[in-house]
Amino acid sequence: MYLFLQNFRATIIPTIAVPVVILGTFAILSAVGFTINTLTMFGMVLAIGLLVDDAIVVVENVERVIAEDKLPPKEATHKSMGQIQRALVGIAVVLSAVFMPMAFMSGATGEIYRQFSITLISSMLLSVFVAMSLTPALCATILKSRAGRRS
């Protein structure tokens, strides 16, 4: 991730956010009565890319606003979230709508798809919640202004 973000401080933020979402998803799965098995792990494997994407989208946009508008991290985070929060919610709603019908299938096939879909839906909703709460808070406190950096 460091190679992609090219900033150690920016790398820390998704590194904190992703495990929080994964642990929250496991808590939801436990509350629903699902165990950690092949189906739930397959759902988590597919969800990991989406989890990382949500965190990176927030961090990259905050860094872009810091660089372009020369704002301090707190103000840049506020402005950035105003720009991308609708997109984050839209992605979560669309992906949840795609996988929601699987949760209501009946029979043996429905039982299989239910675990998979609930894993994906819960991880996506938690990911958006973390991307709109924890990730901006981390950006405002961990990221530094570009003025203090060497070129």
C-alpha cells in the first residue's frame, strides 16, 4: 500500500480502518449466528478489495485537497468529505441492492447464498460507516500539510 500511496502517514490510515471493518463484520456474523466457514470467508475475500477501496478513496481525496487548495488537514478533510460522501453511500447502496436478494432465497441454495450475501452486505455497510467517520478523523489528525514537506 505504501508503494501506491507514497506516504507513510497515508498508509497508516487504511491499515487501521480495514481491520476495524473486518472485526466489526465478524461481530455482526456472530450476532446473526453464522460461523467462520468457507462461505463467510469467501464473502470476506471479495469484500476486502471494497474495504480497502473505501479507505483509499477518502485518503487520496483528502491529500488532493491538501495539495491543491493548500488547506490544513482538518479543513481539507471536511471539504473532501463533502465531495465524496454521496459517492461512498451510493456505492454501498448499489452493492447492497445487488446482494440483498440472495439473502432471501429459500431452500439449500438460499442457505448457502445467505451467509455469503450477509457477509458482503454487512462489510460494505460497515466500510462506508468507517470511511465516513473513522477514516476522516484519522486523516485530520495523522496527515500533514504539504507546506511542511520537502519537494
